[in-house]
Amino acid sequence: MTGGAGFIGSHVVDTFLRMGHEVAVVDNLATGKRSRVNAAARLHVVDLRSGRLVEVFERERPEAVAHLAAQAAVPRSVKDPLFDASVNVLGSLNLLDCCRRFGVHRVIYSSSGGAGYGDTDVIPTPEDHPLRPASPYGVTKVTVEMYVNAWVSLYEVSGVSLRYANVYGPRQDPEGEAGVVAIFCHRILTGQRPIINGDGEQTRDYVYVDDVATANLLALEHPEVAGCLNVGTGVETSVNELHRTLAHAAGRPAPAQHGPAKPGEQRRSCLSPTEAKRRLGWAPGVSLHDGLARTLEFFQRELSERSTS
């Protein structure tokens, strides 16, 4: 698995191990953390673009690869598209070539629904909607989907691309360009005012990280499933509503401060989970209310541990 020291990847590692699979992790630890990697997994600190990736494949001989590693910061992709493409496209090609050379049977690629679709005409958005990525990051995610499809045709590799909605949950980094849920949790719990870009009525589809890990597990267990599948809830939630729910769950008023809208930000983003249900048997199992409560509890515990250490 690539990116197994990251937020989503570490949860996928835990889920695979819990179901009895052996797991080896490839992560350069640029954004991932060694402490997140389950002790039962074998960690290889290797960059996707490195020639050393071949050595990992020679040693591990994986039957399946879940590819979650990426340069995932949209602003950085705009500022430095060459770096973004080097990681997300060239790194992925290096990985796919290793999969070809060492006879990997199954590739599960973590793509992006919001960044890949861009602004859409249909909400919730189905998989057959035209792709309109509005950032270099979105372009790279769509590009690698096409490479995975090509590998399926050329080399008889079984491959599927999972298009994630806005993933949230424990272990997400609240710093920098992190997800809004982690940022809001951190600011509310530390007595800072959450900042909402624009009027806050922009909507997103928030899917809990354990549900995303389950989607990866089902994709592993159903190698006959190919193509692209959305991993979302089909439910829109505005940023204002998200803030109100978190503030209420934390028992703090935490009034928000509105800042300028981000240029080019999508107004609405929501993915239809119908095909994932039909083809994988996957459906989101954690409600937004419960998922936010679990996430808030995680950050409360983490802040408490830091204050006592």
C-alpha cells in the first residue's frame, strides 16, 4: 500500500490487517507520520518516484496494491504544477510499471470526486458525468485513472479507481490545507474562531474515513469490479451547517468569522453512491452526526494528551 502513513491510508492499513491481510506500506513520510502506521505492517520509507521502489516489490511480491499516496494540496498544485505532476503522475506510473513487472493482480487507486468532476450539472453527481477538473491536482487524479484503465487493457491487471468525496475523521491533520472538519475541530477546541470562506453556503459531501477504508476492503475482495466508483454519501452539507453542528457537539458557541471566498471554489459538490452500492455492496455506515462526534472526541483526547505530556 502506498501512503499508508497518511490520514486515510493509515485507516485502510488498519482495516486490511483486521481482516487478516498482510500489509506492507510505502510512504516517504513527507506528510505521513511513522506513528500512524500500525505496528503489524512493514513500513518502507521510499518515494514513489524512486528507483528503490523496485527493491520493495522484489522483497514484498505483493498480490494487490492500494495506491493512496499523492501530493494532495490543491494550492500547491496551482503554484507548482510540475512538482504536482511529478508525484501524482510520474510517481503513479513508476508504481504501475512495478505492478506490471511483478505480476500484481489488483490495483485500487484512490482518486478524487470533487477535484475530478469540478463544477457539475447533476447533484448528486454520477460516475458518467463529464470530468471538468479545475486544478492541476484534479487533472493529475483524472490522468492516473486513465492510466489504470490502460493497464487493465494492456496487461490484464485488475484495476479500479475510487473517487472520494470529502473524507474526514480521526488522524486528519488540522494544519495548513487540511480538511475543513479537522480545522474547525482544532479551532473550536483551542478557543479560536473558525474561519468560513465566503457566505458558507457552499456544500460538500462528507464521508467518514472508516467508510472509505471499508470501500477499499470491498474493492480488494471484488477484483472483478473495474472502472471508476464514487465513494460518497449523496448528501450535501453546507459549511455553515457543518460549523453549527460541531460547535453544538463541542458544547461551545464558537462564533465563526467569515473571510473572502476562495477564487474558483466549487459551489456544490456531492457524489452519488448508487453504483458503489450496486457493484461493490458498499454504502456509508456512519452518519455525519456520529462521525463528527467521533472526530471531535479524537481531537479532544489528542489535545488532552499533549497538555499532560
